[in-house]
Amino acid sequence: MQLLIQSGELGPTWFHVALRALVLLSKAEQGSLLKSQYIAGALGAEPSYVRKILAALSKAEIVATFGGRDGGYALAKAPGKITVGEVYRVLGSSHSTPFWSVPSTGTEPFISLLISKAEQQFQSFLDDYSIEEVIKQGSLFSQPE
């Protein structure tokens, strides 16, 4: 964990924007909705990009979307019920290269197995954490104001 904190990496943009948006939504007052413009501003992201991510999370029933002038976004379930792994699977797209599509050196099937097992372990690790846990653990690293 310490190495990750020292490296400063947040991972793919879609992943950290989604997680941070869910944190913002979980911190919103009960019954209040957040507009995509507000979320985007707080995250330093483009509103259209945030809306695209929230639309995918809404389709997966992680986020609730309310249209209209007074509409916005809210969590569709408790932060403790949303795992980081679930968010990753909803938004992650596989840009993998099938081993049969490249010139063979004879090692491609094994390399494919290594990548597959690493991805399984990575997703299993992410499943150990909920958005609620991200908030709790994140507060341990917050700078006092």
C-alpha cells in the first residue's frame, strides 16, 4: 500500500473519476442530488466525460439518475454495498490482444494465462473494498486543514 501511495498513480482516468464521483455522491446530504456540472468541477473533469461514466454506473444500478431542471445524480445503494471491483468491471473495457492474432513465438498461450490470472487477482483485491472503505481509508491520508 505504501508504494502505491508514494507513486501518486490513480490508475486509468475513467477509474479514478468514477470512484471519486461515487465518493462525492456518498457524501451528499441524504435526499439531495448532485449535478454533473458540480461533480465535474469538483473532480477537475469534463462534464460530458463525467456524464458518460455516470450513465454506465446508472445502467448498472449503482447510481440513480433523475432528469429535469431539478434533476441530478445520487447513489442507488449504500456506499458499503458498492465494491471497487464492481465499478471496475462495469466501466473497464478489455483492450487485450488475443494471443492467436500475433506472430507466434510459442509463449503466447502462457503469457495469456499469466495476464488472465493477474487480472483475476487484481479484481479479487478490488472486491475487498467498498466505496465506504475508500472514504474511511482516504480520510487517514487527508491533510489537516
